[in-house]
Amino acid sequence: MTAQANPKAIPIRQSVSEAIELWLHRREPKATPAGGKESYPAVESILKSMPRRKQMIAHPEGQIWLPYYKPFAVNATFWQSLGRFLTWIGLLTNLLFGNLMDKLLRRDSMERRAVRLRQTLERGGGTFVKLGQQVAMRIDLLPWEYCVELSKMLDRMLPFPVEEALKAVERTIGRPWQEIFAVIDPNPIGSASIACVYQATLKNGDKVVVKVRRPGIEKLFMADLRVLDWIMELAEFLTIFRPGLTRNLRTELREILTEELDFKREARFQDIFRRNVKKSGKAFFTAPKVYFDLSGTEVLVQEFISGLWLWEVIAAVEQKDPKGRALLREMAIVPEVVARRILWAAFWSMDEHVFFHADPHPANILVRPNNEITFIDFGSCGSFNNSQRIALEQMVLSMKNQDVETMTHASLSLMEPLPPIDLPALVKMAQDEYMRVLHTFNTPAEYTQYWERTSARQWFSLINVARKFNIPMNLHMLRMIRATLLYDSIVLRLDNQLDRYREYTQFMKDRAELVKLKWKKKLRENAGDNFLLNIEDFGKALNDLLIRAQTTLGKPIVHLGSTVNKWVFAASVLSRMIGRILLVTVVALGAVNLGHYLINAPVTFAGGLSLILQNRLFQLFIVAAAVFNVRHIVFRLKDRD
């Protein structure tokens, strides 16, 4: 039906307002009960603007959408990885050649090998530096000499062009950088393997630090990680390493490097730390303010903090430089006070806060006038669950109280989940190790060096036990140990007479006061009916505690099925090996018969089998298969029951 045939039809391309007006005018009026015509209000009184809320956020396409945070992820191509593989081969060749020359010249030692490894990784730069720094934490896998040397690695690289940094800023903020900065220094104040750091002034007068990720560094890291996977998987296949030994290490390294490349994640951690410090009731430590509207995955803009680096304060103390001492007095910096405040911040972040700074070396801590402390660079952070926090607290207090048994059980809690092991033997060895630690701990300070009174001996004893029982350490545990060793080292260098355990006792008193004030505030805010809700929450917490206790008590002390599983595993490996050998033999036998058939010289089954067994390549395959699989079985059988 056309529009002319039906007077009520509305032209398709007509505007909405015109269509509505046309419909109102053409509509036939209805009859009223009195027989008259129904009247309509004027069109203008219906079709008029109405008050509405101004739209604050408008999607360019006018569609409803939800914000989505895409986790940082990037991949490298096969050819990029192959190019990096050749780089790895060159560095490895130089390293092995240097070690070989040392042996020929009779000057080889573990210390020289460790120094050469550090220098080789520093020459490689980029991923190699980060790899060395992270492997330095693996005191559960590497000898102590290697860990000490790798921890000295210098993360210094030539800066990239400032034009690349400005392009990254524009990509992040979505507008020209001239609209943001009044001044920006083109010469970076820091240039490392991941980023360059610049100082600048915003249009509003705020002085800031601009941290920009190196162009293409993420693909370089991923290519190197793929090469590392190739090398480690080959080494495990050849049973140079125990199969599966490096899997967790490679996974953790990938996680760490990915975290450090994501500046958006670092900004969030830094901001959370800064805001929660304000709630702690202590104003002597903080972190720089983050400008989130100017920051992103590859750019981090934060408040510029002026002060002395902690390593400068340590140097002034240890070198007893008159000028350095005068500068400390001028800024009202007392090293002993700084040491206690750093230690308090460490206890708070590990015991109270949701995460702790896992890389508190002296170049990541600034000391401001009046002993105020600022932590920077939150690219590496660790965290504990509630049970691990309790175990950590028990470790410290039992060390002070010389309670070896509690120290041992707390250590086992920190290392969970434990593999199938001889638990009584593990407990006995751990207690013996801790007993030796206590002998040194109880020696008067005047007869010991300051580093002998740190928690280092305690953690090294734990690592020694873990090595002997092949117990891998989880990532957060390793981060905590490394952070604790760094904290202990720097505070004792600031004050050789500091007693770590006395300071922890003081922290526990401060924490009790904070908890008391927090509960008083809650009771005031939740008076009346809400008090019943607090009782309900307490009941839920108590119920959760009982469930945890029941779960713990229900765990078997010794897994007796481990021995059976070992031999089942051995039988499985042997059966797979035999199956592969038979498959290769059948294929080879078919190839031999086909070859002789083509040259018109048929061979019998026995003759073909004899030719295969006499073949050098086939014999080499049999020997290699036997060696690799037997070594695989031996690795598993060496596990403790």
C-alpha cells in the first residue's frame, strides 16, 4: 500500500519530528461521550526540550561499552628469536673459552668463573642484565659465590634518542607533548636496560620524573626468553638437567620481566603503597605521587623527589668524610634514625601491607631532610598470604626466644607446598642448622662482625636444607629473603649496633597500638545494630581459623605412596623407551626391505634385522635413548620418600 492510498502512512525518509507532527495532524479525532470531538493540546506544548543530565563521558561511536584492562603481553617472531639465539651462542662461546683458558693456565676458581659470568652478561646488556639480577636471587639453585657476584651487576646502557621518548609520551597522553610540559631535559638522569628517566616541569609548575620504556625492548625480552626456553628444554631433554627442573625458574623469570615492562602496573603498586602509608599513622616514609592521566604501559610520570640517595648516606657514614658528615647535619639526617625507620617500614610492608618492595637496594631509597624516607621503583614487589605472614612472624620471634622447634615448623610453613619427602629427617636437619645459627646469634656484639648479626645466616640455613632435599622455593619466598637481606645489610651499615630483633619487638608494640586505635574507631562508627555485624564477622573469622587448623592437622606427615609412584614412573619411562625403539626398528626394517626390493636383491626378515642392528647410526640411537631415559629415572629415584 502506498502513502497516497493510506493517509496515515509516514514517508520512510522523513525526519522524526516531521513524522510525529504529520501523524498528530492527520489522526482522526475520537468522539467524546457527549457526541462532540476530542480536543488535543498544541504540538508545541508536547514536543519541547526537557531538562537532562549533561553527558560526562561519550563514546565516539555512541555505543555502550565497558572498560577492559588488557594484560600486558607481547610476542617475538621466530626470526627475531633466531637472531637472539646467535647472540647467545657468541656470548656463551666467549664464556666457555675464558673458563677453559683459566683451567689450562691453572688459575681456575669459582670466584673467577662468577666474575666472568657477570662481565659476560653485562656486555650482553638488556635481557642478560635482568637475567643475571634475577638469577642472583636463586640462592636455592646457584652457589653463593655466583649469587654475590651477580648481585653486583650494573644496569647501565646508552640512552636512546629523546625523540623516541617524546613519541611514547604522545602515544600515551593522546596529544602533543608541548601541551603538557613547560620544560623537559633531553639528557636523561638515568639510563638502564628497560627505560630512560628524564626530569621535566609540567605546565602547572609541578616538577616531575618521566620514565619511558625503551623502544622495542619488550620484543627483545620475549625473543630472549624464547631462546632460554630452547636451551633449557634441550638441556632437560639431554638430561644435562633434571627434566622439569628449570620450568618454574623460566616461568618466574617471564613473570618478573613482564611485570617490570608494564609501567601501568608499577604505577598502581606505587600509588597503593603511598596511600596506605598515610593510613599507617607514620609520616616518615612514603612514595612519589603518580600522575595517572599522563602515565600508561610505556610511560610513567611521577612526582620529583629531591634528597640524598641512601648509598650517599652510607658512604658518608663508612668513609667518615667531613664534608659528607657536614651535609648530613645540614639536612638534619641522623643515620641511626634512618636505619630504624627503614627497618620499621620493612616490617610494616611484610607484616601489615598487601605487598612489600622486593628490591630495596640503596639506589631505590631516597633520604630527605629530617630523616624522611622515599621508596621508588615498584617494578618488583612480593606478597604473602595470612598463614605465611604468621609463619614469618613466628620465625622472627622464635629466633629471638631461641626456640629452635618453632623456627623449624615456621620454616616448613613458608616453604609449602612441600613435595613428598622424609619429613622427620628434614625437621632434624633444619633444627641442627638453626642450632648452629643460634650459637653465633648469642655471641656478644663486640666479638662478631655486623653482618654476622643479620638474618642472613638464618635464611642461608633454610636454603641449605632446601637444597639437600630438592625443595624448590616459591617466588615470593625468594623475593622476601632477598629483600630481608638487603634491608638488614643497609640498616646495619648505617648503624652497626642496631638490634634487629629489638626493633621488631618495638614494631609489634606499635602495631598493637594501631590495632587498638582502629578497633576503637570501628566501635564508634558501628555503634548500635551494626555491633551485631561485628560479632558475626568475628564468628566467621573464628570458623575460618578452625577450618584452617582442621586442614593442617589432616595433612599426612609422610606420603608412603611415593616409593610406589617412583617405580611406576620408572616402568612407564622404560615402556615408552622400548616402544620408541621398536617403532624406529620397524620403520628402519621397512626402509631396508624397500631399498633391496628396488635394486632387485630381496632380503629376509632376519637378514634385514641384522643389517639394522649393525648400523652405527641405529646403535648410537639405542645408546642415546638408554642414557637419557635411565638418567631421567635416576633423577626421580633420588627423590626422598
